[in-house]
Amino acid sequence: MELKTPLYDMHVQANGKIVPFAGYLLPIQYPTGIITEHQLVRTSVGMFDVSHMGELVLEGKDATENLRYLIAGEINDLVPGQIRYALMCYKNGTVVDDLLIYKMSDTKYFLVVNASNKDKDAKWISEHLFEGVTLSDVSDSFGQIALQGPQSQKVLEQICSDFPQKYYTFKEKVDVSGVECLVSRTGYTGEDGFEIYCDADKIDIIWKALIDLKVPPCGLGARDTLRLEAGMPLYGHEISDEITPLEANLKMFVKLDKEAFIGKDALTLPRARKRIALKMVDRGIAREGCDVYVGEEKVGFVCSGTHSPTCNMAIATALVHVDTPIESEFLIDVRGRKIKAEKTPFPFVKKAK
Amino acid sequence: MKVLDNLFYTESHEWVKFEDDGTATVGITDFAQSELGDIVYVNLPEVDDVMEAGKRFCDVESVKAVSDVYAPISGTIMAVNEDLMDSPEGVNEDAYGAWFVKVSDVNNKDRLMSAEAYVALVEKEG
């Protein structure tokens, strides 16, 4: 059975089209439609219910060292109030999950993980805990809203006076519409924006305040097109337990000069595949799982594919053999029809200035 | 949701209009476009293709997914709506104006239902 987020009734009231996603019932879109929701976030502002995300707290004297052993990246330089994107890998170098690490103190970290991986992550971390370090799953006690788009700050200023100024930083115990929140300057759209966390039973107060400020609610559909345009990976697509960070072009989150961490040995070896960005030349949309060819030879598969509302064309990410010449004319098998595609740089869309 | 009384419908959400000259015009219903969301491509068949009732004859791409469109009747395609190549959003704006194909040699109408029956079906699904 699917769970409901604390904002479920709001989505139903607003005529959101509800679908099961990662174990939750969430709106894929509102009557506004994916393209309009997408464009609102790119040009103005929009908000998403992301209460389904998992939140874990890692705490203890050796929490920093423990986390450094669990992730491929580095957090030694983080100070309380800073956030880092990280990848947690298996011994073979493939990915357990990607996560955001919020440093609360030298001995306490708040980890935000994918909803669909939360239980797996909690188990994995628990199996690799250092002595004196504890892990707690606090997901059910948190609601979360992502306020995204170039106008995010203008909106937030009206209901919050003390918000984080710098990208990838956060503030705790901040007052948002009278509710005590954790606010971070983060997001999954490639735009400026904030993620607001608070008690699950109070998140509706903030949602309603933002609705009153005319912030349009946006669904999972726009969340996916926005993140794909921004070149951001999604677990199960660009990264997974069959894909390494190196293959996914996420080498900057793998720090091989760090002492032992899980997956290090495997990640010192050269990668077999690489992630590329493609735009369709022919009509049609390459979707996840479509085979990618150069001439007659199959060179890989599509990780994610959609229509890009900003570029007004079909775009995709694909995982191909590492030695595939990037200037190749790619052919993608879309339901038995081979459509032409060509490589384009990441990201598909750059942040609005 | 809009359903026009003078059209016939299928369980798979296509509509058919029978013209006075015995040909038929085919499209997808307002309910279908609303379920699909923003439509970004319509992959139309070719003129002179034969379509067979109940079989897929083209597909529609929305941002979310690709969906097959099934032939509500059998017949020969005599025209395709090329406006949809450049303006697929026309289907979202006016599902009954944005026809897909015109069909001659029409036969096999077994799958069709009345507007009334279609409304009942959609109410059940919705």
C-alpha cells in the first residue's frame, strides 16, 4: 500500500493527478500541466512536495570518520551549516544511493536520501557503523517543501526573515510562517531555491502560506524534466547498483586521495562506460531503456529521456561504451524505429542569471 | 470533460465522426488528452496505410510517456492532419477539432459505442 505525505489532501484539493511514486501517492502534475509548471520554475517560482524524501541522522564522536568511510567524496572541510552532495558506493563501485549531507555539528549529520532507497540505505549504513556512532531514521517526523525558481528568495522573504544566503548552506530553527524549520539553499531543478523541512504535522501551514503568496504547486513530472535539463542524476537512471559514479561522469564526487572508503579499490580502475547527453535530431522521444547505436553496433542505452520544455526538443542521457567517439551519429531504437540523435554538452539548460 | 453527442467512441478513448460521404474522421478524446497531459509529438501513419479496428495505428508522445492510439474502425487512410506535426498541443486545446486521420473504405464498427456509453465508461475510470 502506498503512503500519503502530510500534504496529500492539499494535492487532491488542487486537483493534482495522483500517482504512486517510491511508495508514496504524489501528484505527477496539477491541471496547469507539466510544461507550464516547468516553465514557471525556470522563469519565476514553483513549489514541490518532497516530503517523501528520507531523512537519517548519523550521530556520535566518530560520525565524521564513519561518513567518510561510507561515501566516495570528502566532507573533512565542511563546517556546521554547510551541505554536500555525496555518493555512497558498494564495494564494487556501483551506487547504493546519492544523498545530501547536512553538517549539524562535528558529531552530528543530517542525511537526505531517496525515498525509494531509504530502508536499503538505513540497513547499509547500520551494517557499517563505527563504534559509538548511531543512526536514526527520522523520515516520518519530517515534511519537506522545495521552493524553486529565480523568484524563490523574493517569495521566501515574505514569510521568513532568516534564510541561508549561500548555495548549499542551511539554517536550523528558522521561523517560516510561525513554524520552526530547517531551511537549506538547495534543490533539484538547476535554479536557485530552498528546501524547507519541518514537523510533518505543520508542513501544511507553510504550503498554505506559499499558496497564499501565489506560488504554483508543481508535480513529479516537472521535477523530472527540470532535473534532467539541469543534467542532474536520478537514482535508478543515471546511477544505480549497476552503474558507478565514474561511468555517470560524477568523478568530482569521488576522492581517491582519501584513505579507505567503501568502493575505493573498484573506483581506481578505469571505467567501461561513460554518460553522454543527447538531443534528438529526428522526431520522437527516446525513453529510458532504449538501445543506442552507432551504425549497426549497439553502444549503450538511454538512462533518462524526455521532452525538454526549455529547449523544445527531445533530450536524453545515455550510458555508452567509453571508447564511443562522441562525434558519432547516434541512432536510438524507439519502439522499433531508429531515430537520429547527436551529442550535446551537459547541462542541457544553464541556470538563469 | 467534453464528450460530443454526434461522435462515436471506443474503450481506448478514440473518437470517430462519420461524414455524409461515407468516410470517417478519427481522433482521441478530451479525456485521453487530459490523461496524457502535454502532448509534444503525434506520430501519424501515412496516407494509403490500412488500419485495422483494434490495432495500433499511431502513437502520441506526451512529456510523461508514449501512448498507442488504436484504430476504432477498419479502413484506408486517405488523409493525415499534418498540422499536428508542428502543433501537437492542438490536441490538448481541442481534442475534437484536432483530428488525426480521415479514413475511407470504412468497415468493422464493432468496437464503437455511443456518447452516452462513453460518458458512463469514463465516469467509471475517472
